[in-house]
Amino acid sequence: MNNILIETKPKPADLSYPSPVQMPGIGDVVYLNSGSPPMTVLDTSENTPYVRCGWKDNYGESHQSAFPSACVTHQERASSSISG
């Protein structure tokens, strides 16, 4: 019986950038998929799939960091209607 070894190449990782529809905009509220306080998007870049976010901790201290947009969930803005 002949033993045949077949080599397979690993599939490349999907490094495609998210579409503009998936990318939150400045001022949007997002959460880390793994859980986080609400964070406000401070900056986005068309060249990288990262969003810079700001948030306050339980002590009122401000923090900022950049996260891959695939790691955050965008909270849709509630539409407000003003009736007169």
C-alpha cells in the first residue's frame, strides 16, 4: 500500500477592512464585544480598521484607546422627535 502525503496550505486570515456601513462614526456609542462601559468614538481612519474611543471609569477618570472596529459593537442612535 502506498502512503501519499498531501500538503495543504493554511488559508490566509481575512484581513479585509470592514465596509463603511460597519464602521462607527465620530460621536457614536460603542461597546467592546467582550464587554465594556459605553465608549464614545473620538476618531476613525479610512486607512485602518481601528476606532479611537473615549470613556470614563467608575471613578470618573477619562481614558482613551484604539480598538479594531471588529471588536466593537455599535449602538444605534435612537431617533428623537420633538413635538410641539
